[in-house]
Amino acid sequence: MQYSVYLGGHDEGGFVVDGNEESRLRLGADNGNTQDMFNLALLLDDRGDLDQAEFWYGQAAELGHPKAMGNLGILLEERGAIDEARAWYEKSAAMDDLFGMYLLGHTLNSEGDVQSAEHWLRRSADEGYADAMNSLGALLQEGGATDEAELWYRKAAGLGETVAMNNVAYLLEQRDDFEGAKEWYVKSSNAGNVDGMSYLATLLWTQGDLEGAGLWFRRAADIGNIDAMNNLGCMLEKQGDIAKAKDLFLNAAELGYEPAMSNLSRLLVDEGADDEGFVWAVRAAEAGSAFGMVTAGICCRNRGDYVAAAEWFQRGADAGHAPAMATFAWMLYGQGQLPESAHWYRRAIAAGRIQDYVALGWVEADCGNVIDAEINFRRALDLSVEGADEALTELAAIVDGVPMMEAISFETFGMSLVRNRANERRWHGEGINIVERFINFPFENDTWNPDDLRRDMVELQGLAEAPDFDLREHVPTELREMIPNEAATQISLLDFECFEISRAKCILGTVRQRINDSVAYAANLTIVFTDYFWALSVGVDEGPVVGEREAAVARAVLAASDGVDVIGTTFNPYEQKWDGIVPIEIDPLTRVRFLVKELRSSIILGPATDHLGAVPND
């Protein structure tokens, strides 16, 4: 709470305008009466006719009216003519006008000349000008002289200055004198200060007086206080009245209040209205809200635009928003940018997110920095962070070596190892991911007949496309962490094959899956023994060039028709016979098939698999 500048007209004597008053004022002004010039300018100023108001303030000021000089300076300052405004304030102050001294002091303070500002504010305050007392208090408070500041606030408050009443209350709050603060907020509110009403409501809310808080928030909101609208919305949201909360957020947001924009966008996204939520999130972000940046990122991520999502999260992180730092770190980790991920996790921890010690530890582990990983896990354990104990146990398993993760080897095409856990490893390349998992329980199925296995897989994928289907309910608990958080909305099985590698039975399925607006291809290879199995996956995102294969196949079908009408003809652009119809760089399916073929041919079952039981034939 700082002092506020009086930006309205200063009417010392006061007057009431009736039907003939404006004409009388104009007549007097035209005849050179400076007070009529000033009062006419006040009337025009109040009406919003600022050009004419400035003209008549100027006429009166030129003839030596000190308060006209002050109000003329205010209008000049509002349109950016600071030097000219200051010159008029100086003239008014030189005539010992308290209002002019006050305005000059305020301007000098805003320009950084604190010593001169204090001089003029003291002169005005010493002569009893309440606004100057309040402003002098604010200047002293900013300089650390809180005791003297409070004295001036109390003097101004005693003269009825409601902003000073709020400032006294604020200082009392800082000393935990909440009852004293409440008394002054009540005085300010009863005197009509809308900010005081909002501050009083906030204090009552923190004390658990929801009824009193709601009463004062509503009074302030009804008068148009946007902070009260937003806070009342927050209070109602906590009470479960989402509809009224959203209305209040919308009212304040439409008036340009950034926190309300952020809250409105959050509510809309929670309701699934991502498009509308994104609009308000962007408006909040443009107003400087890091929370709006994060919400915009969430909207982009929800619709599969991960590039835009990362950009929004980075903007939020750069703006100092700790959850944005953590989310951006998580996205960088998923892209295989481990050092950058670790950097942002450290920033998030420094900003107070101690729960990210576990995530940072795993990034360090995947970078091969096992000692640093253990240090972070132990810090997390000391701070009672969830998952720290389990992380230390799993790290010990990695350090000791998990023999079964080393039991098979295969080609990883020079890609970077970005995840190295006890039962899972990941490699990442440009647009490509390879995942290896070891599952230490039997692969459950009733048959090894290829036709039956293919039918079961197609049936499960059909279920997975149903809106209310949760794949986690249909797999063992140990496998649920392998399922992505974002379920595919469309899955197509393109290839299916059963074969054997030495004593292991293998299943290979290649799928095309759509998640929101993005498409990816994956070849999933399962290597099965009686009691354990490995799951290998090669995934390629469709990337920025979309639909080249499909279009090329359509052109080829038309060209092969030799003039025959092919309307209504069906064809499958994903058949293997079409591989290579476009360059492999823009054909993710051909890339997946090529990579998994090379990976499959490179698989070596090490000696550790010799004791594993072979799955019998049907």
C-alpha cells in the first residue's frame, strides 16, 4: 500500500451546477474571472472534455490561479508532458499552495529526487494538507523510517484521509496486530474507501470469518473493485460455487485484471474448455502473468502441440514461476536434454519446490552422476519428500547392477541413453525413442497361435479407443507405469508377427496411434520366457511434415488406374509394399520398420538367459 496521487480536479470552494450554471461560468471566464475559469475547467474535466478543461485551466494558471496550475500540471502529466507539468507544479508551490507543494513532491519522488520530494511534502504536510501527510508517510516508509511514517499516516487519517487509514492498518498487520488493523480498515470502509473494503475482507478471510469477508468483498465488488471481484471468486471457488466464481473472474478479467484472467483460464481448462481457456491464458500471459503462460502451455500440451507447450513453459520459467520451471525441466527430460533439464530442476528447487529433488536425482542418475543422484535423493529423504526412499532403493539396484537388464543386447543406433533405471532404459535420437523394459513376472496369455494373438491385440486396441476405457484397469499393476498418461484416441495395428529368437518366443506389433492432434508410429517387440519377459519399443513421431506417404500412395493408385474410375476404391497406404514411396526422412512408418528390423536382427540373448525356461508351444 503506497500513497495515491490525487488525479481529479481540485475544487476548494465547491459548487453545484444547475441548468444555468455553465452559462454563467462561461460568461465569467470570458470576462477574465479566474475563479470562473477554474470552476468551468473543473466542470469540463469532470465531464471528460479534457482538451477544453486544459484550455481553461491554462487560462486561469496564466493569470496566477495556483490550483489551476496544479490541475493543469496533472492533465499535462497524464499525456506525458512531464517537464511542462513540473514547471506548473513549481509555480504553484512557489505561491505557497499546499496542493502544488504536494504535487511537486510527488513528481520529484517519482523521478528519484527523494530529498527534494521530502522537502516539499513536509512543507505541505506541516501546514495540514492530509494528502501530503499520507504521501510523506509513504516516502518515509519506503526509506525505512516506519515509526515516523506511521505518525504521519495517523495524522492524515485523523483528518479523514481514508488511504492513510488503510496504510495505518497495513503497518499494524505487519506487526500482527490484526484487531488494530481491522479497526482502521473498518473506519476506511465505512468512509467509503473501496480498497479498504477489499483489504478488510481479505483480513477477515484469513481469520476464518467467511461471512464477514463475503459481505465486504461483495460491497467492494459491487462498487467495481476488481481485486475484490477476483478474491470473492477465489473464496466462492473454495466453497464449491464454481459458476458464481467463474462469473466474478470473468467480470474482473473483462476489466483487464490479470489475476482474474489467470483464474478464469484455469477454471475453463479444468472444465475441459481448452480453447476458451487458452484465449484468457494468453491474455493473462501478455499482461505478464507467469501463471497464464503455464496455463497456455497446458492447453497446447493437451492438444498435442508439444513445441508450443515447451515455449510457453519456458516463458513461465524465465518469468520465475517455479511450477513452470519444473514442467519445462520435465519436458526437456522427455526430449533427452538432460543437462538443461537438470538446470531447470535446480532452479525450481531454489525457488522452493523441494519435491523436485527426486526428479533432479533421476536426471543426475541418467547422466551417469550416481553420487550426485544419491545426494539429491538423501536431501529429499531428509525433507520427507514422497518417493525418496524408493528412489534410493532403486538407485542401489542400478549401482549394484541388475543382471537381467544386461541379459540381452541390441543395436541402439548411436542414440543417447537418457534414462537408466533398474528395470527400464531409454535412448533418444532426433524424433526417435527406444525403450527397453524388463518385467519380472510371467507374460500371461492363453495361446501362442498367431491368429489368436493378433485378434486379442486388435480387440484390446478397439476397447482402448472407447472414451470411458481405462487401459490401466486391464493390465497388471506392475505394468501400469508403462502406460502413457495421455491415452491414444485412435490406434491402428499395421503389422503383426510371431517368431522365435533362440529359446524365446517373440511378438512384434507395429501401430499407428493418434494422441490429440499428433500422430506417432511404434514397433513393439516382446521377448518372452516362462517367468519373465522383455518389452522393446521403437517410436517415431510424425514430425512437421504430415501426410506425405498417404498423398504419394493416392497419386500412385490414380496413376495406376490408367483412366479407370477409381472413386470409392479403398486402399491401404500403410501396407509394406508402399515403403519407400517417399524419402524415409519424411516417412515415419518406413523409418520405424527399418529400425525395428535392424534392432531385431541385432538382438543377442546373453548367458544370463540360459537358465530361463522356454515357453512351450500350444
